[in-house]
Amino acid sequence: MSALCLRCGEPFKLRLTGGSAQRFCCDACRAAFHAAARLWALAEIEGGRLTVDQLKNTVRHSVHAAPDSQVGSEAIPVAPPETRTRRKKGGEDN
Ligand SMILES: [Zn+2]
């Protein structure tokens, strides 16, 4: 079974071992997508088109969001790219 990568549009084979839905063909596409999404969200907030409360509400309703008591601590990793550890291909969970 295959799918199209959300970032590059290339087809990739879905893993057969279960877990959450795969959206990206590789770690590089996943990381690039999430980096762009963070920059977009920051620009939207700075431009007044998105509020922090709206963003919090979105995170709160996410399937992967932590319970309310933990929202904000680990829901969105913000470590600089050079300190991130790469997950092996197919290890995506978001
Ligand atoms: Zn891709």
C-alpha cells in the first residue's frame, strides 16, 4: 500500500507495522514540513491573523496533543535543528 508525501508529493510505501498514519516519505520531508509550519504559524501570529489562543485550541484538539496539564511543555518541540536527533525512516508518529 502506498501514499503520496504531504510535502514533496512523491509516492512512498506505507509501513505495515501499525502506528499512526504516515504523511511523509522520509524524515527530511517531515522535518522540512514541520519547520515551515512553525515559521508560518509565527508569521500568522505576528501578522495578527492567528492568535495564540487559536493555536492552543488547535493543539488541544489534536489527536496527538498531550492532556491539558502538559500542553505547552512537550506538544511542539522547538529545539534548534542542529540539536535534533533524527528518527529512522518509517519511524514517524505525526
Ligand atoms: Zn517527501
